[in-house]
Amino acid sequence: MTTHIPDPLELTEAREERLAWEWEEAQKDVPEGSYRCPYCKQIFSYEPIAVDGRPDSPVMCFGCLPQDVQQAYRKVFG
């Protein structure tokens, strides 16, 4: 019996594609210059925030960020 180990690059690319699709779906019928958070569905007018620096990191509104990321964001951006 052979165990298949998933290719990390393929997993990252698949996650990026899924997140991009979810983001596009969430942006339907949103006014220009605003965004809809794919998690809480609230509309906001600032740039979406990535959870971390990975290319497959989800983006969301400030309120949906994990608490530790919110604290780090406040330290950097006030």
C-alpha cells in the first residue's frame, strides 16, 4: 500500500483558487470602492486585510480577523 503525500504547491494553488472564487462571489452587487467580507457578509470601504503573508492567506474585514492579528494590525497601522 502506497501513501500519497499531497504536493504542498498544489494544495496552496487549490486554496488560492477557492479563496479567489469565494471573494468574487462575495463581491457581487457591492458598490464600487467597497467590499463585502466573505465571512460576515458586512460591506466595508477600506482595503481587505490578509490574515498573514502567505499567498494563500484569506482576506477579510478587520472585525473577522483573529484577535492576535487585530492587535498586531493596530500596532503597525494604529
